[in-house]
Amino acid sequence: MKDKAYFEIRLESLGGLGANLCGKMLGELGVKYLGLNGAAFSSYGSEKRGSPVSSFIRWCDGDKEILINSPVREPDILGIFQENILMKYPWPDILEMPRKMVINTQKNAEALIQNYPWLSGEIYYLDGISIAMRTKSRINMIMLGAMMKALEDEDIVKGQNRESRDFMSCGRKLIEETVGKKYPDLLEINQNGFMAGYEMVRQFRGKGNGGIIPEGHQEKLIWGYENAPIGGINPLAGSMASNDLSPSRSGYMPLFDESKCIHCGLCDSTCPDMVFQFKKGTYKGKEQMMNRGLDYHYCKGCLRCVSVCPVNALVVGVEAEHPDPQWFVPDKDLVASNIHWTQKASDGWITGESYMSERRNDGGVR
């Protein structure tokens, strides 16, 4: 705050992990509990789970005004809700490395340094997926707790956080007034997730040089108001067909037992993303469409199919224990080639593989 007019936070995530709500809550934290002026807004596309989401938060002293509403490109703190976003470094729309980063990852400090040697400043890291599975909470509440840990020693917080006001109590009260009012039955588990995020986050000092991100990697806008196509036409053919929603799953996935399937199609009817692949075949002597499996690229892990299956041909499994399911059937009709897009700090086609690489002992098929 000494060298900048505003204290700025940026969150990078994928749709379905709750970064939009987390950003709003951080904005409210500054205004309602710290006596600051604040602004919070998000940037996202189709609102489809797995698509890119960026959230921007600005704070300033209560006697000043926030006079800009552009995206945060030089954040003081950068929150990474999904580790694969780090693979996109150097990010095209972030100009300067943040002083602090909060990362949801399964890696330890040594592995993060080895895989991302450019990390600089104070790095806060935690396995948010494991915490979410244990507390039954959401990633955004866990990341909110970790963000509070990174924020608590900032001058802008300490200057407003009087002796009579406990910073974490402000966070718990904020959750009560937002999540608690809308989902009172979920208040306790979200409070637990929030506190677990705060208590379990770890910290190390990055060894990178930090500073300005090279200009050659910065985003260059090709279109503007003078040359953008009239009518709002999207020329990016197949932009959603290439989207990979697997990073947005929260540790669980549907497992398919073809031997039990009666090919009724209820799973296909309830699936919001047309994951199931049906082909012509013969069942009990009759020719009909038969379920051949799932295209996990488009499965976001909502598990509606498990709830609706009448014969338990679909059950819940821990994704880390099934890195290469034999019932993974890609939809050949959606394979697109020569696709062009503008790379962003987070996107849905990061990888075709699950990010859940760690085997777990507390799950299984149920």
C-alpha cells in the first residue's frame, strides 16, 4: 500500500471450484469488517464447469475512492485454485509477479520448487482437494481460509484490525452471513473447511527472481472496437468441443460396470454434458442403442448419473484410484482439429489426464 494506490488480489480458477464467490467474500471482508473501500468482480465465459474463471479484488483506505474497474494485472496476492494453472506460466495477462501466492496443490515445497523454479515471493500451499474430501466442504471455503493466512500480516489488514477485532472471527462471521443464510445446513462444514484451510496451509520462500513478466509473453489484443466482427460472431470453431472438464472434478468420479447395465438411458438423460456414448448393439436378443462408457473429458463429476441409475451400474469412486478407467470412451464426433484460441492464465484444455494423481486410502467404490 505504500507504493500502490490499491491493495490488489487476483484469483485464477476453473468453473465449479467457487472462485467467483470467494472473490466476492474477500471484497465484502474489506468493506464490512475492515473499514476499507473495496471492489470485487469476476471474468468468466460460458459459466460451464471447467471453463476459465478469474476474480479480481481491490481494497483501499476507507477515506479514499476506487477509481478504476479494470482487471487486476499486478496483484499483491495471487490465488491459484488448480495447480495446472501454474503450467501456463508466463501468464499473458499478468504483468508482474505477486509478492505472495496461495496454491491448491498435492505437491510439497520441494516438488513445487523443482517443477516451478520461477516461483518467487512467499508461497502458501495446501492440498485443498484432500481437505475438501475430509471436511465435506468446498474448495472455495478452504482457499478462503488459506487466503486469510496470507492476508493476516499485511499492513492494510493490521492497520484496520483493532485489538478488539479478531481477523478469523471476521471470516467466520462473513461465512455465516453469506453461505449460512442461503444454506444453513451446510454452515458448520463450510466453517470447518475454512478453518482447516487456515490451519493446514504451509509456507516457503520461492527462489525465482520475480519482477516484471517479459513483454513478449504479455497478452496482445487483436480485436478492438474498430475491427471486431459485427454481430458478435464467434469464429473459434469447436471451442467448447475441445474443452476438458476433468480438472473441475472434486476427487470423485462415476465408475461404470457394463455387465450390470440395462441400457435404459437414464444416465444419458440426466447428464448435463452428454458424457455417455451409445452405439447400436443387441441386448437380450433385441437390437437397440447400448451404453459403451463415458467420455471423461466432459465429465465434471456431478454424479447425477449415479443417483439415477436403477441397477447400480454406476457407482462413486475415488478418482486417484482410477487414473486410466477402461470404460473411458472418447466421443469421436467431438474431436476437433486446427483449433485456435487465446491462451489464458487458466483454461479448460489444460490436460486430458486427471489431476488426481495421488492414491488415497480413505475412499473406494461405494
